[in-house]
Amino acid sequence: GFETTPDGYRIRFAVFRSNKRPNKGTIILLHGRNEALEKYDETISDLLALGFDVGTFDWRGQGRSDRLIADPRPGYIDRYEQYAVDLEHVFKKVFLPEARPPFFVVAHSMGALAALVAAPILANRVRRMVLSTPLLGLGAEVPSETVLAPAMALACFCGLGRMTLGNVNKGIGNTPFLENKLSTDYDRYTANQALAAPGGPLSVGAPSCAWLNATILAIKQVHDPDHMAKIYVPTLLITAGSDLVVSSLAAERYARDLRSGAHIAIDGAKHELMQEADRYRDQFFAAFNQFIPGTSV
């Protein structure tokens, strides 16, 4: 269904209930950039088979949730606090009344960064978090946050926040498998590219200057010692050894500095661990099974 946030955006959500007994609680599944519910069909089925309910939703600006600007192609957000509003609203209006506790978060990439932004308000609601290839630093093939920060801030100040760096359609369902940075699994990658076909309702193109600016500010925010001190939820960060999209080193350092953090690396895997080949995906779920609903960090 759809829920309307306090600031007026319709957010598409779904709740899936497991028929396994005993029920282990609910996984709140948070997507990465340019993702939607449909991309996680296989993962949701796997979680249901493990005995978890699953609650998930499309972030504002992507999937079938409302876009923030008239052109639906650019990846656009003003600030990550808007993602926190989405999470807070759907949690209160949908997950609490319709899903079974205890609650756990599984978040990918941008969704992991959004989860860390919102983490201080999740302390008494969420028991544990698993963050897959979290966006805590930009990948090696793009300029660093230090270089991009002043340029993106200036672009937004000058009213160019909706502008994208390069072709807005780049990467929307049109990157050949051998050139992709997301997965080594041909079938899963091909299926996901079909979901992101240009012009389709689920597709989002290149990130806008505003999205990049918001992301850089969010990375800075979650690295602030005062913010980190407010994160009490035990958190496992899982990185991919061949990730070119985000910085694995930044995530490893973050886990070391986070009082409730732990880190595992999956050598050889690309960015999308839940969409990867079985030899990598199975390692992700092995780590998940040890941590949720485990008792040790």
C-alpha cells in the first residue's frame, strides 16, 4: 500500500508474514539508491523461509514512491533527514501495528547510511542492524568527498541542485554485464537491469548535485563523534572485497570506531551482496544468521 508522510510524500510499503514457527521477529529491509521492492523478491523469500517477517518500502524519490522533482530521472534528495522521516513514519504507521517484534534492520548502501542517520531514534525499537556495503565513503573511481563537497555545495547554492554530472540516463538498465560494478552473477544482474529499464516507473538515473551534496553531508554527520555516541544498536557492517561503488576501508574504520560495531569482509564480492553469486551471497547470509538474532557482536 501507500502511506503519506507528514511533509506530503506518498511512500509505497509492503509487509510480508512468514508462516514458519516460531516467528523470529521482523526484518526492516532498507534499499540502496535506485532500488525498489521488486529487486528484493529473492531476499525477502529467503528471510521468510528463515522465520522472519519482512517490512520494506521505497524511499521517496525512487521506486513507486513519490518523486521530489518533476523530472523522475535524476536521483534527487535535499537531505537525508527526509529519508529518516520516511523510516519513522512507515515504522509507526505500518510496521509497529502490522509486523511482529523484535525488529531488526538490514540495509544496503545508501539505505545503510540512512539507517545510521536515523540510528539514534532506533535505539529502543530495533534490536540489531546489518549494513551491507554501507555508503560511508565514495568509491575509488570518483573524486573524494573532500574534493566534491565544495563543488556540490556551490552547485546547490547556485540553484543547480537538480543537475546531474553527465548523462542523466547513464546506468539505467543499460550497462553491459562485463562492465558492471554491482554483481558477478549474470542472471541476477540481468533481471535487475530489466527492472531498471529506461523510462520505466522504477528507474532512477544519475545522481543529482543535490543528492551528492546530501550524501556527503550525511557521511560527515554519521562520522561525527557526538552522533556516533548516540548509536546504541549493535551493528554489523559487511563489506565487499571488490567494491568499486563505495569505500570498504571507510566502513571498516567506522566499525572499529563504533562502540557497538563489528565488521566482516567478503573477499571477491562486488557491491550488491544480496544480489551476488551464491558463493558470496551465502557468506552474507551466514554472517547474518550468526548476528541476527544472535547474542554476541
